[in-house]
Amino acid sequence: MTGIECFGHHGVFAHEREQGQRFVIDLVIGFDTAPAAASDDLHDTVDYGSLVLAVKDAVERDPVDLVETLAERVTGVCLTVPRVEWARVTVHKPDAPIPATFHDVALTICRTREDRRD
């Protein structure tokens, strides 16, 4: 799932917290697709729509300073889905307050279900 647009109030600067800005989330999730392929039943796979809404909610609540913290939060949401074994999350902050011309600021992390057991 790519290009999930969200509006959040994350950042280290006061104006980021006050005004908010656009964040774009990309998700790659790993899970066994064989049960769904065999049954052709939504109950045997990941409901992508529900996952996107949960990720959007996670980004749009409770401001944090760092995109690293936000990326951890989003991977945690992905890994709460019982079938998901791993998640690779990219948080894009295209309007980051950097005094230079740039296209995007992005951070990608990958976590497994085992990583969350600590």
C-alpha cells in the first residue's frame, strides 16, 4: 500500500506542532497468502482497507517529535494484525522545514513479529 496521505502535527518545531503538515505512508507487509488464495475469502487474508484506516489514525493522533518514533508506531499497528509476520514502513515528510530545495524526506524501517516481543 503506497501513498497513504495523512495530516499530522509531528515535528520538533513549535510551528510543526501548531500548523501540522502532510505525511505520506508506504507499507509493505509479509504474510502467508496461501490460505486466502485457496479459499478466496477475505477472512483468510489481511483486510487492506482496515489496515490503511488504522495506520491513518495512528499518524493523525498523538504528536511525536521524530519520524523514527512515528515509523515505529505504524509498524506496531501493522504487526497487531494477526496474519502479518513483518512490516516495512516508509514515512515521507515531503514538507519538512528544511531551508533548501528537496523533493522528500523519508525514513524506512522494517520490523518482524519477533522484534515486537521484546
